[in-house]
Amino acid sequence: MGKIKSSNDFQSVEKSIYAYFSTQLGISEVGLDSRIIRTKLLDVVDSNSMQVLEVILAKCGLGQYAKSTKEILASQLADETIKLIVKIDKQL
């Protein structure tokens, strides 16, 4: 996979994460953010997974709204997200 080149790539990753949690938690995607997810999963998912999720979402936000000199590989972000979702899914 190539490097993430546009804010739309970051936005797609972010939307996929929120769509997953919206479905899993049975809540609306509208207004969904990492704080709401953390609250809903507080006693269900380990704190390390929640921290990783917040880092991934922060990378998505940074990629959408800030010019960064560091390039983030799309494959790296996607792999990290997939591994996290698999880990969290086993805890739900």
C-alpha cells in the first residue's frame, strides 16, 4: 500500500472505526467520539486497547487537519487499526 496522501484517506479510516463501534455498541455514529467509546467500554475493554484507539484516532485527526512533515504509511495505520479491532472484538 502507498502513503496516505490526502485528508480523505485519514477520514476514511476514522469513519470506519466509528462505524464499527456504532454497530457494536448500538449507538448513533452522529457525534460519536473517543470519549463516548471509552465511557461505553470502560469495564469491558482493557485500558491499553483504549489508549491505542485514541492514538489511532489522533493520527487520523492530525492527518486531516494539520500539515505534518512525517509521512504516515497507509498500510501501517490500516494494519494497526485491524489488529486493534480484532483484539477489542474478542473482548466484547
